[in-house]
Amino acid sequence: MNTRRKKAANAKPTTKGKSRTVKAHPSAARPKSRATAGVALLSGGNPQIPKAEGDAPVQAYIAALQGWKRVVGRRLDALIAQNVPEVHKAVKWNSPFYGIEGRGWFLSFHVFTHYVKVTFFRGTSLRPVPPGASKHKDVRYLDIRENDELDEPQLAKWLQQAAALPGWITGGSP
């Protein structure tokens, strides 16, 4: 093939004088609620929510999650509220944080493309120890993938144990 034909074959189609129909990605067709309109999704679908204290920013974070990740986020938040009624919530670093006022944070979660990572800040003190190792001495993780069954009784035990331990202090509340 000569050079002129190669250039013509690789050229982008022009739209001069013609309208083009561009198909949107299927997820773009999903309507957004008022609560999630304008929320930027970072890599892995993690919502960009400003740092703030309280339940409202955590609920905004969860509402901005897409598909199965929203279902997992809602379930985690509900289990935490059921098992730790005095929980203090916040969004920090684009992740929900859960703690006890005056004792620090005991848990956070963050979404990635293929899983939701639950972080137990004093995870090595929990029994049994959550399965995911960390480069941080005390931290353990639980990765939840789309089709995983949540072991809610075990998760409830970890939540109660974690909330009873001194938490991670980040320089702010709790």
C-alpha cells in the first residue's frame, strides 16, 4: 500500500456539513438522582465527595456509587449503624469513615473497579483476623467483589470488636 492510501485509510471521518450520531456508553444512559448529579466519579467508580463530617456526606457518597457497589455500600452502612449505634461518620479522602467520638476511626471503605475494599484500622486485633494483609502493621482488609456473599454474622462481630478498640486518629474528629 502506498503512503497516500495509508494516510487516507487512517484518516478520521470528517463531519463537515453532516451531523454525526455518537452512541453513549450504556452507563451514561442511566439517570442520575438529584443527590448524585454533578458528582465526579474517579477511577474505579469512586465518587469525589468533599471532606465533611456526619451522615449526610456518607449517604451522598453511597448514592453516587454505581450498580452493585451502591448495594454493597448501603449494606455496609446499615450493618455498621445496626451494630455500632453510637457510630460517627465522615467522608475523608473520597471514602466513608466510621468511628467513635473521642476514640478514633475503626473502619473505612473505598471502591475500586472490581471490588469494594473494607479497611479495619486495628484489624490484626480482630478475631478471626480479616483475610487481607496490609503493609501497615495493624491494618487488615476485606475485599468484596460483585458476586460475593457477605458473611453478615462475621462482619457484625468484626464491627463490634473494631468499635470497642482504640481507633485510628487522623488529626480530626472523632
